[in-house]
Amino acid sequence: MLGNGELLVRLALAALLGSVIGAERERLLWAAGLRTHMLVAVGACLFMVVSAFGFADIRTASHVILDPSRVAAQVVSGIGFLGAGSILLRGEVVKGLTTAASLWTVAAIGLAVGGGLYIAAMAATAIILGILAGIKPLEEYFRDRATRCCLLVRADHGALTVDILDRVLGGYARRIARYVAVAGEEPGQDEISIHLSGIPRGAVEGLVTSLRALPGIHGVDRT
């Protein structure tokens, strides 16, 4: 049976390791921040302790078959509701996936501490913190290489259909977020707005040049 001193050490260590991860999320002003991560870690740790030691008095009884590991196993799936609550859809961008993943991993840290795997828990905390804080600049670098833009095209009626646009854009055709064609100020002309997302900055000028080279195109402006 686990002693009271060891129990307090495990709960306190789980809270400490959870706070390290939560502080990084709190710095970015996410709703699931310091307190949430600490609570998840401590709760998962307590579930693990209950799972490992809470049924010791009845497991030796005759005609009683228990699988205490089921309690800890449910933490893995049960933590999903917190993760889902931190994921938001803002326009075309999904926010909160990293925070949801951090909650999930903090639960694993709590389980590890509850099971007495201190080295594994502390190593995981260091690795997770390195991923959250250290990899972010690299992630932002790749994100900055892509941009969102809107192309305003003035063309003869029917000169720029969706099929023609797909051929011009090639592999970037799937980056079309919106295509709107309205009657232009000049008779027989259309004004087409093409909204693109996730296009590399260096590729936008090439697309503009390709569109301007099409027959029936009178102008292409980038906004």
C-alpha cells in the first residue's frame, strides 16, 4: 500500500510538472492555461494511484476479479472532452490543436507520476516543453512563407471560368477559398475576385503573370 508521504509527493510532483507545461500555454493567453494543466496532471495522477492501489483490499478476496488498469485507461479517452473544448474554428483556421495535445500529454505525465515513473514523467515534461516553446519559431517560419491574398481580375465574359482557372493554378487550385464573378462596369466584362489561402509568397507573382497572359484578360490586381 502507498504511504501518505509518497502519495503527497506524487500529487505535488504531478502539479509541478503540469504547471511547467501550463505556464507555456498561459504565456500565449490560451483558455486552457496554467490551472487547467495542473488540474489535469493532478487528476490523472490521482486516477493512477486509485487504479494501482485503491482496490488492494478487495483484490485478494475470493470470487472477485478486477482489472484496476481500466481506471487509468479511461483517463486517456476521458481527457478528450477537455481537448475538444480548446479547439476553435476561426474562419478557415483551426486553433487550439496544440493546446488540446498538451492537455492529453499532461494527462500522460500525471499517470506516469501516479505510477511512480518519475524519470519518465520529468523527461516527458522537458521534451514537451521543448516542443511547445522550441519548435514554435520553426513552425512560424514555415507559416510565414505562405500567405493569403485576393486577386481582382477584369476579363471578358466567359474568358476566365473555374476550369480555366484550375488549369492556370495547377497544384495551387486547391488553395482557392472563394471565387466570385460579377458583371463589370464595362459592357461584356466580368469582375472576378479570387481568394487564395496558403500560397507561398514567391508563387503569387507567377500566378498573376500567368493570369495576365490569358486571352480576354484586361487586368489583374492583387489586394
